[in-house]
Amino acid sequence: MRGLILLGLLASCSDPRRDGAAPFQERLLATIPPGVDVFVPVAFSPNGLEAAYVAQAEEGCWAVRGSWKSRRLDSM
């Protein structure tokens, strides 16, 4: 029984790239500008390539996703 558990643990440590998947790439998804508060958690796209958040500053609020930014809103 212990042998089966050990084999299962060793199999879970195998190289994930063996199936042809691309290796993990570290990259910056978003930068929150100075003077901006984010009052809800940052959301990530299912593929992990974009981040979205709601920003609040003295001028108002806006939604941000990647390089896209909504029009200024008085509140959110």
C-alpha cells in the first residue's frame, strides 16, 4: 500500500512540459498607478494573460483591464 502511495507522489512530481505545454513565463500584467486605490480584488483572465481591477482616485472611479480603461465614473 505504501508503495502505491509513493508511486502516486512521484508521478505528481513529473515534468509538466513533457506533454508539449509551454513553460511558465513570468510577466507583468498590470501596474496600479500612484494615488489610486483598488477596493475589490484584482481579477485574472482564465488564461492568466490579463488582469482587471476597479480603480478609485480623487477624480472618480474606472474599470481597468490590461491597456483598456473605462470612462471616468463618479462612483462604482
